[in-house]
Amino acid sequence: MSNSFQLPIHWADHEDIAMGLYERFGAEFNEGSIYRIRFTDLMQWVLEIPNFKGTPEQCNEGHLEMIQSAWVYEWRDNQK
């Protein structure tokens, strides 16, 4: 599907963000290394996801923690 038809993604869309990060990085990060990513890097990567409409000011530690967890689940699902 082209990006012009996708819904916008916001900070609370943790699963959508996790899928976008997995699509970008694939197996480059595993479960342990996902949890060691610096929040400053994670925030920047999220802001670079196509159709992401959130701002840095809307980001908080809770969102970043939920995104890391969702990314781990996405990584696990793709290891089967």
C-alpha cells in the first residue's frame, strides 16, 4: 500500500511504530539489544517512520518503553 493511503501514526500507536521499526531494522536488533537502545536514538527513529505525525514534545518515557516492548514482541513474532 502506498504511504499516501496509510493512516497517520502517533505516539500511542505502539504496535504500528514497532512494526515500522522492525521493517526498517529487521534482525539488526535482537530482544536484548532492543532494550539497550538509547531513548534519544529510539525517539529519532520513530520520528523518521513514514506517516508518523507525532512531535518530539509529545514523546515521553512511557511511550518509549511501550514501543520497546512492542518491538520485542514484533521481533519474536518474526523469529518463528
